[in-house]
Amino acid sequence: MRIVHALLTVAAVLTASPTMPADDTSSDVAVLAEELGLPGVAFRVVSEDRVIENIELGVDGNGVPVDARTPFVWGSVSKSVTAATVHALVDHQRLSLEESVNSVLPKSDSILSEEVTIEDLIHHTSGLPHQVDDLDQWGRTQRALDVVPTLTVTAADRGTFRYSSLNYLLLQAIVEKETGEPFAEVVAGETGVHTADAVAPGYVPFFTFPRRVDTGIDGAGLGYGYLGGSIDELSRYASRQLTAAASNTPETVPTGSGTAYGYGWYVETLPDGTEMRWHSGAVPGYFTHVALIPERHLAVVFATNRYGELEADALASGARSLVLARLGIDEPHVSGLGHYHLALIGSTALALALAVCATASLIRFRTAPGRWAPARILAALGAGALLYFSLPALAGAPISTLARWAPDVTLLFWIVLAELVVIAGALVARAGRTRSPRHDNGRPSEEDRP
């Protein structure tokens, strides 16, 4: 029971969140921001022609109060902007949705079959995997068109929804190829969205507390996640999409999880029969959520400058609860110990346990190795190898990428790996030492005693 009590105490300390700056509003937005430890938040509810609700809280990564002009990175909300841009080019007869991607981008033939169309990219039915190695390359100034020949993925059979940001990297490349202009300029001309050139640092959770991260811009990733702008810019865009053809198209595909997907939006029918189109977006340090409810003439926009991958469920659930509350629907958001806290507590407990083992191995360095030394050496080395290769495989990302999205868990990963190496090294060194005279006289070593 003492161990359980200790772990609960650690959990209470780890889950403590910094307090939001004092604000004169007591809205559910402020409550959520305080609960999740969000340094800065911008929230708006708009119709086609006016702002209905506006809340700005906290500070940006430079300590400047968040206001209507504070830029945020939009993450995957960028996908709907890209889809709207492609839709406009189709209207201008500069593209056709039925065109083969390979006919427009010949260098994509190594990753896509000839049957894959531009419409497949829009609906995530190309078969491309969500391979993050080729995504989120901060500081990359190349066009998406220049990145396509470097992609090494292979698509599965087309036709089934399989979410992958690579679809929208290819859409960006198609826009660049067909227009001959920078992607951001085409987006501005066709959708009215003027993306930010730079943003303040965002925040990632580091042992539950916000830690600054210099969120960069990926020039080849504007189409799938790196467009950005203020709450003014994002809410104006959302307002226009209430009546825009691309964001209201009935052409959708089932996702297999109770929603459909079309032109960069998930399409969901709420319990009261209302149709809602929405998408969340995230990059390390920034999270956004936009929901369109055209029949209610409402769009809801939420943006914050904190995001870590293991907090995704809590942020998405919190943003959704804010949207549904404006529709008169009460849906409590995820609270308590989530995936992030469980992973953090588990990793911390493992690191502490191995620290004790490593310390004991070093203290007993001069004792004889004992009969089970070879097995212990192999166990320590095997555990280290399993950890080193299994974590990236399970996460679907290399350690360098994980360090951006979950720096605390990544740090604990390296600590645990180092502890296993220390334990194995100490055991090897002990096994290599000459046995003590006491052991050679036939007396059992301390480790061999029952």
C-alpha cells in the first residue's frame, strides 16, 4: 500500500498545472485553459457576417498577451484550405479531380499507382501511409514539388480511407506545378487566407509543465499543416467556409469510425440531426480546432499555443466540448489521468526502479559475479535493444521526431536506456574480474547465497 500511495503522490505532483493569468472572464474557455495548463488561448464563435463570441487569454511564447493578431500554426486545419484551393483551380478548369496524380507529377510514379487520382488525395483514399519521417521538417524551404522525388514510401491499394498528410503534401506539389507560383500566394488568391511568415515559440508539455519550443515553419508542409495566422484570420476563413462550395460538398467518403471525410473536413451527424464539419490541427507547440455548422450559421474556432502528442485526446475532447456547448449539447470532455500522465508515470517509475538497480550494481562492483551473471548481462542488453528498436516502431516515428512531440517521455527513454547499459556494463566488468580468494576456496559468494 505504501508503494501505491507513493505512486499516487507522484501522480498528483506530475499532474499539477500552471495557473492561467488572472482574467475577468469565468467562461468555460478559461476553465478549460486553466485545467489543461494552456499558456495562451484564442476562441471565437462567428456567423457569416459577425463575431458572436470572442475570448483571448494568456500569453504567447514571448510573454506577449494573446490578442486578435497573435499568429498560431493551424496544423491539419491547413488541409481544408488546401482542398478549397484545389477546388477553386478545378472551377477555373486548371485541374480535374479525375486526373491521375502521376500524369501531373511524373516523379510520383514510384510511390503511387497510375489509378490514383487527385480526388483520392483529397479524400485520403490513395493508400499512402502516414509516415512522419517525411513530415514536420522545420526550416525546410523547399517546395513540396521538390520533395516529391525524395519520398520513399509505397502506397497500398487505393479506395479505402487512410489518413495521411502525404496526400496533402502531394496536393501542394500539384498546385505548385500547375500554377508555377508559390503555394502561399495561390492560397491567398483563391481562398483569401494569408499565412503568417513566422510565429512565436509554442509550448510542449515537459513533465506536465509548458516548455517553450521554437516551432518552425515547413515550407513543403504548408498544404498539410503549416499554414498559420491569427484568430482574426482563422475565424474569417471559417466564416467564409459556412457558404463555400468546397466545404459543403456532399462528396465524402466513410472513415470507418462513424464520420465521413470530404475536402479537408470530417463530417459528422450529431444526435439532434445537425451536420457538423470539423477538423483539429496540431504541430509541436500549437493546436487548433475549427467546426462548421452551416445550418445553424455558426463556426467555432479554438487555438492554443500548447501541444504534445500524448495530450491529443484531452485537447481534442476539450475543444469539442466547447463547440457542442454552443449548440446546446452537453458532452463532458476527457479529464483525469490521460495517456500522457499514464505514460509519464510509467516511464518515471521504470526509470527510478532501474536507477536503484544500476546503483546496486555499481556498489557491488567488487563482489564476485555469481552464477547467473551471464543471464543477467543478456537480459539487460536484450531489454535495452528491445527498448531502442520497439519505441520508434510503436510510435511510428524516429526518436528525433519524438523529441519534438514528447520531450519528457523521450528524455526518460534515454535515461532508461542509459541505466540498462550501466547495469550490463557493471555486470560484464564484474564477470571479468578475478574471483576473490574467498570465492575460490569454495565458499559461495554473496550473490550465490539463498
